[in-house]
Amino acid sequence: MKLRLPGRRDRTQAAPDPDVDPTTQLVKAGGKGRPTPKRHEAQGRRPGPPPPPPTTRKEAYKRMREQQAAGRGTARAAAARGDQDHLPARDRGPVRKLVRDVVDSRRNAGSFFLFVAALVLVGNFVPNEQVRSYTVALWLVFFLLIIADSIFLGRRIKKTVLERFPKQDHRMKGLVWYGISRATMVRRWRFPKPEVPLGAQV
């Protein structure tokens, strides 16, 4: 009878089975459920050494603000390009994009609002009654022009949306106001940025 000392493994049980894949035996022996990655693969997943942990509370707060600012900058750049995943809720969807394209493809009277308002403001400071009267007349004419242009733009938005999306239930008032409010902004300041040139067929 062969005695086995306590604490020693039976070598007959540790012998490898020739019918089993050696990789499988290593996985079972390691107990991780997966093969150990190679060194170059593990290093390839790490872009570089991890930054040292912050030593003070102020440094940790500063690092957190920098990370948040970088994330906001990336998200805003994607939204400016028209990425639907990063756009605000009011700008999402193909219908809203179509309205933006309709507005951006034409010259809108509202986009000159800041320029005309600056002229009116300067004219009010001129100590000449005739200049002031011209300023008031200019402001009145421009205001009427914006109203007429907004009516024409609203009709075009309704017509284009119904032609492109006839089977959807649209809130036309909201879409028209969305387009008019965008039309009152300077083209280069619009957000999201225009994706169609002036004069394009939408």
C-alpha cells in the first residue's frame, strides 16, 4: 500500500491529458476563464502611463473641470457639425434639419437685423432732426420687410415639409417659428452650422 504524505499533490492527477488542448488546460489551471494576454497586446491597450493621482483636493477639482470642459468642447463641435447624437432636443430629427436647410439656402431679411439696429442706434444720437426722422423711417420699413419675409419663409417651410414628409403629423407653428428665429441670426453665428450654400435647391 502506497502512503501519501499530507500536503503533497498526487502527481498522477497533475499529469496533462494528451487529448485536451494545452491552451484549455492553461485556462482551467489559471482559473481566469480566458488566456493570459500577451505582453504587447496588453501594452497596446494602454495609450500611456496613467497620470499620477491628485495630491490635493484643489488639484483633483481642477483636473475634473478640465475633463468636463474637454468633453463639452467635443460635444459642442459635434453638435455644430449637425451630429444628431449631440444636438439639443429642439434641433434633432430630419424635419428640423430640413427647416434649417430651407432657411440657410436663402437670404433672409432678419439676418440684417443687428446691422440695421446698429444704424438706428447711431442715428438716434445724431443731433439732427432730419437724420432722426430718416432713422425712424428706416426702422419702420425694415420692420415691415422682416414681417413680409417671415410670412414668405413660413409658407415655404410648410410647403417643403409637407412635400418631403406628407405622412407625418407636424406641428407647423413650432416649425415655422423655429425657422423664423433661425433666419433672424447672422449666418455665420447659426447653430448648428449651415450645411447648404446660399441659393441651393432644397
